[in-house]
Amino acid sequence: MALLPVLVAPDPRLKIKAKPVPQVDDTVRRLMDDMLETMYEAPGIGLAAPQVGRPVRVIVVDVAREGEAPQPLRLVNPEILWRSEELATYNEGCLSLPEHYADVTRPAEIRLRCLDERNETREMEAKGLLATVLQHEMDHLDGVLFVDHISPLKRNIILRKLAKAKRLNAEAV
Ligand code: GNR
Ligand code: NI
């Protein structure tokens, strides 16, 4: 297993639409294991392949709480089949928008289809934090960040701060 560097916005690689995976093979399984290791190390509760510079439709999630047994999920080519009319709001964070948080409203429950790590088609239902994180990760596969769901004013404040931090960081190197 290996830790992968996580891209931080603004970065054009976070805006690309990721490509479907034709087949879940050892290369994809290795990527998912490396993503899980990277996510746990961060720590985070989800990670999408574009965040580690791989433009493919692969996500990993684990919303188990500290002290609970880990519940790693590996999803390939996830597709939303159904969204509830009921909405839910969570204060979201993102490893690609470090130290910034905002309330985001999304469907409270979803039903989705994906391939699992054995290349088998699966369907699952999710609600609560899991539903939010899965939607946050699927957004990454379409080049969408949580700031794209908030007001342009709040979005621009966050993106400008991150751009400035990158500039200062580049000067310091
Ligand atoms: O670690 C994460 N926490 C989180 C909290 C609320 C809603 C979504 C998330 S996902 C985020 C990790 C991440 O950036 N995944 O893409
Ligand atoms: Ni994110």
C-alpha cells in the first residue's frame, strides 16, 4: 500500500470529468487500497480518484466512527438511481479544500448502482452522513466540489484564500 498526494484546489485536475473504469482488475483494486490508506491517514471519510490525480470513476468511503470497526466501501462507476425529495444539510469539508467548511444541502437518501472490488454490479441505499459523503464523492467524479453548491460569494472567498495560500507556498519554496 502507498500514501498518495492529495490535490488541493484550485487545480484543473479537480475540474475534469472522470472516465468510467472498463473492468475492475488488480490495478484498480490497488488504487482503491492506496486511496483508503490515504483517506485514513488524512484523516477523511471519503476520497475520489480525481483527488489523487487519477481521472477514473473510483471512490472509497468509510463513515464508521472512531472506536467502531472500520467499514471501508469501494465503489467503481457509481450511478445514482434515485434521490429522495427530502433534503438534508451537513457541514461539509473536503481534503482538496483544506480547513474550509460550509453547509451543503443535498437529497437525504439515495439509491445507487456501482461495481464492487470483484467487478460485480451492486445496488445500495444510503441515508444520513453516508448519503451525503457518497454524493460529495460522486460530485468529484464530475469535477464538482462542495463549494459549487454554496453561494458564489462564499465560494470565491474560499477559492481565493486557497489560491493565495498556494502562491505564498510557491514563493517560500
Ligand atoms: O473527510 C471528509 N469529510 C466530509 C464531511 C462532510 C461531507 C463530506 C465529507 S468528504 C471529506 C473527504 C473528501 O474530501 N472527500 O472527497
Ligand atoms: Ni472532497
